[in-house]
Amino acid sequence: MHALPIFGITGRSLWFVLANLFTLFRLCWLPLAMLIATTYGMSYAIVQLAPNETVKTVAEADAFFVGTMTELILNGIVLSVVAVHVHRIILFNDRRPDVYFAFPFGWTELLYVVMGTLTYVFLALLIGVITFIYFTLVSMAPTGAALLIAAMVEAATEAVQPKANPWIALLTVLTFIVGYILGLWLMLRLTVWPPAVVANNKLSLGEALGLSKGRVFELLGLMIASTLAYFAVLLAFGILIAIAASLGSPDQAGEWVKAFDTKALVGKVRDAIEGEPINPNAILFEFFYLLTATAYAVATLSYAYKALKGFDVDNAIDPLSVENDPTLHMALAAR
């Protein structure tokens, strides 16, 4: 069993984003720019198609639903393209030199989208099973030990909520806890599925589950460490922005805040309704936020995959050393 250096992977992932910022920009600027431009375009189109110019009415309009679904699909496609680029840089050092207009969507990217969709399907099935069991138990009257526990809960909560059903309250809390643990366990077991797809150019679910078997707590530690490191960087960045904003006037400070406010489709629709002009600084921040956040998350997964496979995390994978068909690991330019 190969070691999983939690702090080493976290540090490498942060350094990867910083050291490869230009390469990431060169390979990913086109799909991200098209995604951001499309969402802004959809926000103005939704306002035009909405029956009344109010946020509530727009949010309930069919056009907003279609726009939201379109945004979800576009996010899946674009971020898959970006993620595959990042995975291939880390796994195979495939930097595609002299390429500045890249928006590939081939077999690997399609598999990546399928992988992401199946992940949501697995999670939805888990939630569905837990929900079914929950409502089945709710319909059953508590007996035996369950009746005693329900009476104890009722006695403890009577002063606060005398009309509450203690059995349902207890069952709801337990279901939430069990559901959260099982959902987290499922996501951790699938942690290295994305890089496995890119490394093997096939779904490779079996390999991902095999690598994560017995490593759930280590992968949980990696996710906690990488998340804390990410928030620490965001906090430091926020402090620098606050200092810079404090040096100017209140109006300038307000503009600083607007520039670093990433918005989903509903926020962009609200701005379009209120006649807010598009802030170029906000677009730039959204672009670099999507680029760096995606690259950091993908880097963490790729380095974890290489570590669990026993590869040198600092060097590219030699396609001839992998168990699978070497032709599956051809560089993008050769595919």
C-alpha cells in the first residue's frame, strides 16, 4: 500500500497553480471566457423573455428554468475541458506548447462528463434509498426500546416544543447523520475517479474504487487539509483587498467589493433587471476564480491518484509503465 502524503499533496497543489498560471491561462482561457460570456448573455435574454421585470417573477419563469439548466450543462462541459487539461499536465506533463486557442471536446472529455453525471446519479440513488427508508420508519409506530427512547426525547423537549413528535424528531436527526456519513463515504471512495478516467481514457470505476479501498480516512484528511489551505489563501487575499480598499474613498471601496463578487445566473439576472452595468473587473475576477479554483481541486485529485498508484508525484507518468494499453495515454496533440 502506497503512502498518501496529505500535506505534501496540498502544498504541491497550491504550488502547481501558482507555478503554472500562464500555462493554465493559455490552455483554458477560451472555454472559460465563452462560458462567462454565455451566462451574461442568457441573463439579459431571460429578462427580455420574462413577463414582468421583477426578480421573483423572473425566477419563476420558464425562461429562467431553461437558462439554469443550460448553465448547468455548459458548466459541466467547460469545466470538464479545463479539468482534463489540468489532469494531463500533472499526469503526463502534456502542456501543448504553442497552443493558445484550445477548446477540445473529444472522447476523454465525454468520459469525464459521463463520470461526473454518474457520480450525481450514485449520490441521488443513495439519497433516494435513505429517504425511502426514512418514510417507511416514520409510518411505523415505535415499539419496545424505540418507544422508551421516544418517551425520553419527549420528556426532554416537552418544555421547548410540547407538540413535537419525539419519534419523528429522533428519526430525522439519525437519518440526517447516517445520510451525511454515507454520502461523504461515497464521495471519498470516488475521489480519484476523475484522474483515473483521464489516465486510462476509459471510465475506470473499478480502479478508482480499488485505490480508495481502506483509504477513506486518509482521503478525508486530504480533503480537510486542502480545503483549509484553500480558505487560508482566500482569507489572505480578502485581507489584501480590504487593505487596498481602505486606502481609497468609500465609493472606491464599494467598487472593489463589486469587483470581487462572483454571481450565479440569478445574480446576473438581478443586475440586468436593475440596470446594473457589467463590471469588467468582476468578469476578470470570475474568470480567474474559476480557473484557479478548478485547477487547485483537480491538482489535488491528480496528485492523490499518482500517490496511491505509487508513481512519483513530481514527475510525469511513463505511459509504458502503466498496466493499461499505452496508446490510451497518447498526448492530446497525437489524438
